[in-house]
Amino acid sequence: MKQPGGTTRAELAIEEKAKNLSPRDLDFVHKYLETGNITEAGRLAGFSESTAKTYCHELLKKPKIEEYLHEVKKNMAIRAG
């Protein structure tokens, strides 16, 4: 259902969750959704090779990241029908 201004409730939920993440973390999550590979997504988001291998695995376990990822995937499923 569209809200005033043409934004859906799901889109508003995603925007709200995104406010809790740094731009780099947001970039990482979107690269992860594109590639499906944590290490590659980390590198593409600007993390070093070693950081991409370790920190990015832990990043996906953080509640803020998990919640955002869940909202984005839910919205993708809704759009896919």
C-alpha cells in the first residue's frame, strides 16, 4: 500500500532501518545482495582483503545489519510476486 508521497510501507521500513547503518555498511549489504559472496561484497564496498574475509562475516551477524537485510529481502520477495 502506498503512503503519502508514493512510498510503500515496505520501502519506509527499509529507509528506517538504513538510518541505523553507516554508508559503507549499506554499500556492503547491497554488494552482498548482488554477489551473494561476503568476501567479494566486502572488497567491492572498500574493505581490505583481510577485513573482507573476517570483519564482513561478523558484520552480517550484527542485529542492525540482519534487520536491514531481512527488510530488503522481504521487499524483494513482495516485488517478485
